[in-house]
Amino acid sequence: MKAALKAKFLAGENVFAHAPLGYKRDPDNRNGIVIDEETRWIVEKIFDLAAHGAGAARIVRILMSEGIPTPGYINYMRYGTFSHIYEGHEEKAGVWTEKQVKKILTNEVYIGNSIHYRQVGISYKNKKRVRQPPEEWMRVENTHEPIISKDVFDQVQKQIASRRRMQRDKTTQIFAGLLKCADCGRSMSFATNRYQGREYKYYNCGSYKEYGKHGSCTSHYIRYKYLYSYVLARIQHWCRQVQQNEEQTLEHLLKAGDKERAATAKKQTSDLKKAEKRRAEVDRAFVKLYEDWAAERITEYNFNMLSQKYQTEQEELEEKIHTLKTDMNTVKETAENAEKWIELIKKVGYPKELNAELLNTLIEKILIHEAAKDEFGTRNQDIEIIYRFVGKID
Ligand SMILES: [Zn+2]
């Protein structure tokens, strides 16, 4: 680092090419920054959404749906920078990326600190810029007025870290893509919980996780450990059956299949009716909302919030209707399918443990029902395993 530059940092002076979003260069001090009242609300909004649990992807969707301009576009409008990108391309004004949002959410400039030397190390080998480890960064505190309180900032950093951990667990997660809520059909969401120093892995209905008690679904909580041992036991059961008497198992599968198919067809028809009815209701609500907004009966903020909600529900319903229609149209080649499944079972032998490959080879999906307590207070929970080719068989 050049000596003069280093001296500037230590004096708490900023050396930004452009001030970060929410700030502008201090007119009285060439190297300082002050809050920009015209754009600070964008930063506050982003932190507020994050503090209320939204991840970068959701924040991007909200910013875009509300047409909030990006820092790049604001700089273009003010100083003409990157005009080759923006000139004549107004549609690029609100194209946010997750990377941009994450950069804002982790930038200590918003709590009044100046961080330097984050990425300016140059590798002697290939002359490329290399990222310095955090302990090499130079942090000067309280160089300017903060936009975000330290509490909110710290909370958001914790959420980002836990989201990253969850993402990692999800990808190494053997049930990924297989678990569905038996009531709303959404994917079950994986999470971990610490209690008295021990870690518990569990699943919740994805819809419940997103909307909580105010949504339309319930928790469907199930422990990973319990699910694991149940599914392993069922697979082992079928492996044993096939090994002991293949003919008999085949016959059993065919019979069970008939009854199951009739019940499934009935449920699918009723689900489809329900989904189509709800779609019509949402469409009407949307029109009403638009009229209210046009007549200024509701605020722009509420309009944006509700229209976002309706749009999400519309998308979900469209997907559900599509899946149901495809499922209902699948041809039922029973005998052939039962034989195919028995071949799969024979290939896996007698598994002692589960892995993603084994599960995806044998299983189409696993439906998790809501638990209920019986009259003795025992918790009962149905887990429906839908196998490939043969559907539900036990
Ligand atoms: Zn659900």
C-alpha cells in the first residue's frame, strides 16, 4: 500500500471512486462521505427485508417488482458513468442481482466503518487481484454517519451465515427433492435446531416455513433421525420380501396397486377442482386490488405487498394444476412396472444404510402428514412412501 494512501485511511478518510449506495461524497471534504437522503431508503429497505428473514433472491425479486433503480443506474443518471451500458436501455435501471444485494448487506460502510484493502492484493505470479483474508483488511471505525444500526447489521450477518450453512446441508442432504407436504404439496424444508447443546435435524412444510402461522398450512414437523430409520426399515422390508418370495411379492404389488390407483385418481380429481377454484378466486382478488389501487383506496406500499403475494400464489397454483394434470395423464402400465420395480429392489440387495442414490433409485416421493396425538398422548405421524413404478404399496 502506498504510504500516502495508508495515511489517508488511518485518518479515516474514504477513497471511494463513487460513494456507496445511500451515501454521496462530502462537498466539504474531498475524501469523506455523507448520507444521501435521496437514496438511503433503498439501503434501509434492503436491510429491513433481510432482518425480517428474506434471503438475497427474495430481496432481488421485491426490488425488481417495485422498479427500484440499481446503484449503477443511479450513478449513470447522476454522473453519466457506464453510459455505454445504460444509454437507451432504461430496462436495465432495475435489474438487481443477488451478488449486489449480498455486497450491500455485508458492507460495514453502512455502520459507519471504512474497510480498505478488501481485494486489492496483486498476485506476483499472474498479476491478478487476489482477495485478502479478513484479518488483513484495514478497518477504521466511525469515519462517517451510519445508515444501519450495529444491532440490525449483526443480526443480518448471523442470518446470512445460517442461510449459508443451511444451503450446504441441503445439498448434502439425502432426501433432497423427495419430501413433500401431504397437505399442500410443497417441498419440505430442511433445518437444524440446537437444544441443550445437541443438534437436531428436522423438516417443516415449506409453505409453513415461509408464511408461518398466518399461511394456509401447518408445520408437519418431522425429525430427520425418525424419518431415516422409518424409510430404511421399509426398504429393508421390501428387499427381504423379494428375496424370500419374488412371485408372491409381485402378486401383492399388483393387487395393492389397483386399489391405490383408484384412490389416487379420486384424490387428484378433487385436488384439481380445489386448485382451479382457488385460482379463479385469486384472479378476482387481483382485479379488485388493482381497482382499489387505481381509485387510491389503498397505498402504493400495500398494493405492492399484496400484488406480490397474489402473484406468488398464482404461480404456485399454476404449477400445482400442471403437475396434477400430468400425473393424471400418466399411463398405467401396471404389470410391467411392478416387474421393473422388483428388478430395482434386487439390484440394491439388502441395504444397511440410506444414501441419495439408493433413495432416488427406488422412491418417487415421500409424503409427510401432520402429526396427531391419540387419546393416550402418543404422537402419530403418517409417512407415505410413493415408490417409483408401483406407487404406494404398503
Ligand atoms: Zn404444507
